[in-house]
Amino acid sequence: MKYVLCIISCFSFFVSKSQNFSIGGEFKPRFEYRNGYGRLRPANDSLDLAASFITQRSRLNFNYSDEKQKLSLGAVLQDVRNWGSTEQQNIGDKNTFDVHEFWIELALAERWNLKLGRHELNYDNARIVGNSDWAQQARSFDAALLKYADAKKQIQGHLVLGLNSKSETLSREIYDVNNYKYLLILWFNKKFKNLNSSLLFLNNGIEYTVNKEATSSPANRRISHSQTIGSRIEYVRNQLEWNTEGYFQGGNDASHKKLRAWNLATDIKWKTSKMLTVVLGGEILSGTGMNESDGKNHSFTPLYGTNHKFNGTMDYFFVGGRLSNKTGLEDLYASIRYKKGKFNIDLTPHVFYTMAPVLNTGKPMSSFMAVESDLAAGYKFSEIALLQGGVSALKGTSTLEFMSNGGDKNKFNSWLWTQLVVKPRFFNYSK
């Protein structure tokens, strides 16, 4: 509560002099029924128990801008919790409230802006860098962002710099937070009549232990750097849309092992009518074979992408690190999307394969891992209220069972969810 009062006081001070000031919110409770979500159901029936729960995200959003001062400020305060995680007569919550965003943006010149603080980052389709908004806590970055934009030429360029530490110190300390130590992103975007093209470069610096048998100390820690570089192209003409992207990863992974990996994805969307769209697509993420002998890591990692958006919504791959740094993934999918007025529905089946050889006691296994079908729908009641829900099912194979180190491939896996998203605006002032 002290954070809320402090931020309201700060923004209230600027209101009398501001050009624009607004306070908004977000309320997003979500019910989930998990019976094989994220992993195959256990073979042991006594452990095969479905989970059901309700999580909730509650946010207050503050935005201030003043053209004369060439200044913008933004803050997002959020509380993320499970219903029932605290007692009814509760006097204090632990680890549910945080400052999700708090940033300042300055106009340096006609086309140049500088943004500093904690804020979300989203580039292109969020495959490599995204805010992971499906997760109730979402993702934000402590970073400096230098922005260039030429509206007439439809050109954008971003430079992102991040330097992380646990606290103020007089000498170097161990940084063992599950996060980057150093981050550098270069992003360039150019739009043409029917074409939208982007280039992205990301240097990811992760701190690691040099000698794992020695005592952990700052002197025994180094930074391992990986580089991700690639491009995304979006082409739209009449009722057809074609998207394709490709990325290469080099340098060293988080354990300082040589990294040589790649990612390629493409999809075609055909709008058959005003209400119906058909999509065909596929994605390949390279992997490291179990018979690999060159000592390199060939497993592509989407790093800070919004992984729930890709490779099926049951989150068997990459979300939460699941099946990362393994034999890769090939995802073939189709989608039928219907939208009329305030209602929309989407059906998407997937077929999953491994990209690199899988060996069980030295014998090769089939590359076929699973099939999944995702059905999702939404209805927008008003400008501020949206009801969504969906159901998914997955059937695994012996290969997925082996890759997951357990589970029963013969059991049917399912997931059901529904959520309400309400984004009200409480206050809006404009001079």
C-alpha cells in the first residue's frame, strides 16, 4: 500500500502542470483445470490427480505526459495471487505485490527518445523478446532504451542496454538471479507498402561458475555471452498474408559451452471471407542429438520470448524451461479462425517432432512426439471487458514419454481455462 500511495502522490504533483494524466486498471481472474498440462500424466494412478485453481492479476496503471517538457512517465503496480493463498483475516501478503513498470521517457531530439527504468519490451511477434503477458506476473526489463523513429520514412530503430546486480556493493558480488547479467538488443524496422521487415540482434550475458568443484566466490564466476541474430518479414496482399522469420544463435550458452543453433518459422494466412481465416504454418528449432560428438550445444532457445504463444497452448515446450536445451522441435500446425462482431473462436491442431536424434539405450526412437489440439474463444462485452476460454488436448508418444523422464503416453492429457479481462479507466485529465 505504501508504494501505491507514494506513486499516487508523485503523479498527483504533476497533474496540475501536465498535458495528459490518466489512471487505469486491469482485473484478470483465471480459472484453470490441469490434467496433463505441461507434462504427461503420471503412470502411477495414485499420483495422477488433476489440479484446479484460480489465479488473479490486479493492476493500477499510471501515465503522465507533457509535450512542453518533452517528458513521459509510466508506472504499473500489480498484485498476483492464487485465490485462497492467504488466510481470510490476513494482515500481510508475501511476494504478491510488485512494481511491474516504472519508467521515464525523454525526447532528446526530433526523432530520438530515451526511456529509462523498468518496462516491458515487445519486438515483432514476441518470439525472441516479449512481455509474456499470458503469465499473470508477465515480464518486464530493467533497461535503458534509446529509440529512433521517422514516421515519414516508416523507419524505427531501438538500442536496449541492461546491467543487472543484486545490490549496491563495494566489490563485485555473485549474481545468481535467474536473469541476464548484461543485455544488449539492436532492433531495426522498416515498413513498405505491403511489406514489414525487421532485423534483431541480441547479446545475452549470463554469469556462470568456472570451476564447479571449487568454492563458489565472485573470483570463480565469469560471464558467458551468446548472440542471437535474425530477421522477420511480413507480407500482406489482398486476402493473403505471409510471415517468415529466421534466427541464428552463436557464442556460448549459459554454461559457457559453444553454441551453434538456429530457428526458422513461416505461416500463410488466407482470409476466405470477412469472418473466416485459414492458417497453415510450421516452425523448426534446432536441437542437440543424443549422439552428438562435436561438444557443441545445437539447441535453440527463444530466450525472452512469449513462449505460451507458440508450439501449443498446453506449454509442453520452452515455457518454464520445459524440454529446453534438448533435441529441438518441429511444429506443424493449421488453424481455422472465425470472428463476427464481438465473438471470435480459433481451432488449432499441432503435430510435434524432435529435430535431432533421440536414443534410448543406444537405439534410435521415432522423432514423432505428440499431437495437440487447442480450441479458444472470446467475447467482448464492452470496450473494457473481455471473456475468454478454451480447452486443449494432447496425446503423447513413447518418445515424448522418454524425453519427459516419465509419464504415461497412453493417458489422455487435457487442459481447460477461462478468464475475465477488465481494463477500466478511472481518471483521465487532458489540458
